[in-house]
Amino acid sequence: MPDLLRRFSQCNRVMTGYAALALALMVLGLTAGQQLSAAADQLGAAGAAVRSGGQWLVALSMLGGVLGLAGGWAVRASIRAPVNDTALAVMRIAGGDLDTKVESPGRDELSWLRAELNSMRKKLREMVLQVRASVDSVNAAAGEIARGNEDLSARTETQAGALQQTTSAMTQ
């Protein structure tokens, strides 16, 4: 029997050890489960934050695109009106209206171009006035030449008539 008691005592110690080990494993399992649950919650929160951040990124990108389009539209409108005005002025000048003044407010490239166009219009107008003055001078000279030719023709006819009378008188 002492052998049985000894074995029972050994079994009791082994069972107590297994019980302690099982209890420790249960505590460890519960702790690991809690930590896994906390990690999953944190991962879920991080995933939500990433999704939220991605949504913010998409929203900000869309806002940037809309603002870019609005800015492009505004720049287009600010350039289009002066370009159209300049084109209309060029067409009027090409049509012969040299009194069309091309306004050039501002200091940008288009204003510089409009100022140069206005300078060209002024020089072209001066040139046309000079050509008109030359044409008037040529017309006046041509008129004088025509009057001189008429006077010369009249005198030549008078002289021819006088010469014919003289010739007739001499032949008689």
C-alpha cells in the first residue's frame, strides 16, 4: 500500500501541476484573446482611418479639379474678351477704318500687342494721308498740264488758222 500511496501522491502532484498549467493556459488564452480583440479593434480603427483618409483624399482631389476648372474658365474669359476686341479692331482696320483706336490697358503681352497694333494703325493712317496729299498734288499738276495742253491746242489752232490765211493770201 505504501506504493499505492506514493503513486497516488505522485498522481496528485501531476494532476495539480496539470491543473495549474491548464489554469495558466486558460489565463494566457484569455489574455491573448483580449489582446487579439484589442488589436482587431485597433486594426479596424486604422482601416477606418485609412478609408476615411482615402475618402478625404478623393474629396480634396475632386475639389482641386473643380477649382482648377473654375480657374481655367476664369483665365479663358479674361483672355478671350481682349483677344476678340483686338480681332475686331484688326478687321475694322483691314476694312479701311483707320480711325479705330485699339485700347491697350495693362502691362501683359496682349496689351503690348495691342499698343503695337495701335502704333501700326497710326503710321498706316499717316501714310494714307501722305499718299492722298501726293494724289491731290498729282491731280493738281495733271489739271494744270491739261489746261496748258488746252491752251497750247487753242493757240496752235489759232496759229494754224492765221498761217492758212497767210498762205491763202499769198497764193492769190
